[in-house]
Amino acid sequence: MAANNSVVGVESPTYKINYRLVVVQVFVSVFLFINFLLIRTFFVRDFYTTMRYILFATTLLSDSLFLIITDILLIFSYIKITMQVWLCVIIYIVTSLYTYVTPVTLTAMTLERYVAICKPLRHGELCSTRRALHCVLIIHSLSAIPCFVLLSTFFASASHNFYSQVRECAVEMFIFHKWQGHLRSAMSQVYFFIMFIAIVFCYVKIMQVAKAASGEDKKSTWKGLKTVILHAFQLSLCLIQLCCPFIETAVLQINFILYINVRYFNYITFTLAPRCISPLVYGLRDEMFFHALKYYALCGLYNKQSSNVP
């Protein structure tokens, strides 16, 4: 291993290729490629003037950064790379922030659909570009609260020598006492409860409007309702992810092999899967965004082929 005063060290240079790690790299590469196309489409067209697309881009950037960092930590864990605790603190701040940014943004996107469908006359006022940017700042501020609280308890409990120690970077190192784990769990549950209430409220209100609508309005309203349902499903997966560390800690006390299997399943199901639903919701279901995405994905060939159709 590298000396204790080094920032990053490797326990052993020899390791076997693991098919699970390869599968994760394939998934992450595909998701990042799709997200890159979507982000490029967002910035080269006029989508950045519409609130729902701004929030959509926020989830794309959040998910992409989160996937990159968690994937690097997964590789580090597999090949036994350790680092000094102070560096892990910086990484934890970023990952903790963007763990919450995505579900909070999804809740904001659901509220935006509620305003668009149930209060269309006020939609232009409440969902302007300027308010969208303010909303993004509020989202990041709310998402930073759990990280700030947990790190405050960590800084109060850790000694000065602890920051120079070399360890494998994991969230468990920031929890010295059981009450810290309970506090982290309580904050996750509070966020889950608030977001759940917001989703249910929007669903009920949009359902009422959908039943009373007719013609094109009815079709548009039901499409918005389906979008809210997809947001609710994605939000559920994201929020379950917040409980995964506690499940994994309990399983670790039972059997280490089972712990490895459960951790791998949780990463695929509750970390990777929610990050691929955002492109499905807006990148494929939104007609305007889909045509723009198709144009840039095919390097402009889509419009040329369309123009040749009699």
C-alpha cells in the first residue's frame, strides 16, 4: 500500500476482471452517451427558455455527474484504491448533494405540470425563465441540507488526525454513532414524505381536470397525468436509494457474500435505473424535444430525409 501520507493509494495491483463491473461500465457508458446527446440538444436549441426543459436539463446534469462519481468510487472499491479522509469528504459533499437534487427536481417538474394543466392562465407568470433559475438555486439549497447536517455531526465527532488517515471512501465512515445513522434516516424519510404528498396532490388535481376536459385538452391533460406517474415511479426509485445503505449495513452483519449481491442489485436498480427514466420521459415522449434530438443524433440527416418524402 502507498504510504499513509499519500492522498490516494492502491492495496494491490493484481485483480481479476469481474463481469459485474463490466456490466456496470456498459450501462453507465450508454446512459452518459444518451445524456450527452440530450444535453447537447438542450443547449443548441431554444429549450433553455422553457422552465420544464431547464428542470429537465438540471436532472440530466445531476444524473451525469452522479453516475460519473459513483462509478469511479465503484471502480476504486473493486481495485482497492484508498484515499485520505479529507478527499473523501469533498467527494461525499458532491455525491450527497446530487443524490437529493434529482428527486427534488422531479418534484419541481411535477409541480410545473400541475401549474401548466390546472392553472394555465398563471403558467407564464409562475414558470418564467427567471423563476426557473431561481427554482434551480432553491433545489440545490434544499438538497444541501442533509449533507450539511450529517457533515456537521461528523466534524463534531472526528478528531483532527482522522482526516489524514487513508481509507476506502464510503458514506459509512462519516457515521461514528448510531444516532447519526438514525438522523440520516429521519431526514430521508422527511424528504420522502414531503415529496410523496406533493406528487399525490398534483396527481389528484390533474386527474380532476382530466375528467372534466374534452377534445384536445383531454388528450393533453392525460399525457400530463402519465408524465406525473412516470415522475412518481422515478422518484420512488430515487428515494428507495436513500434507504439502501441501511439495508446493506444490516445485511453485512448476516453474510458478506449476500451483502455484495444486495449492494450490486441496489446499485443497478436504484442508482442506474432511475437515471435512465428521465430521457424516456422527455427525450422520447416529448414530441418537440424528440424531433430535435433525432436531428442532432443523426447529424441533420433526419430533416433531409423528411424533406424528400412526397
